[in-house]
Amino acid sequence: MKKSVFASFVLVTVLSGCVTQLDAGAEKVRIVTATQKDDCESLGVVSTDQQLGLNKASNSMNKAINEVARRGGNAIFLVSTGTSGLDGVAVTAEALRCKSR
């Protein structure tokens, strides 16, 4: 009985510990449309995926937004989202630096 309680505790801890938070400055990154990105400088393509955890889609997106912020960008254009591996979620996006409006 004690082993199963401990195993359950470890599983819950591992799954809840896999949350990707936004880094400092990443909260300023905004999603733009194809038309809006025309006035922006491209900082390259960002590809992320999340295989484990309960919030795979939001974790993968947060990883992409964090990478845009690390590159000095303030906008992200989503190229694609989809599955990765057996049960993961992938995001491919373009990191952008746009003029302030």
C-alpha cells in the first residue's frame, strides 16, 4: 500500500512539474497575423515540442514564445501546430521584431 501511494505521489509531482512558464519579458510577445508580420523583421524559425505533462499545447507554445523573447523579438507568427512523436505537441513559428504601434 505504501509503495503505491509513493508511486502516485511521484507521478503527480513529475507531471505537475512539467509546466513551462513564460520567462521575464516573454509576456510582451504578441501573436501576429500574416498581414501584420509584413512590417516586421524576421529573427528566424522557432520549433518546439512537448512530449510529457498535462498541458502539452500550452507548454510547447510557451517554449516558442520564450525563444522569441530570447532572440530579442516582440512578436510570433504561428506557422503550424500539430502532433509530435506518439502523443506530443509541436509548434513551428517565426520569431519577429516588429515596430511598436
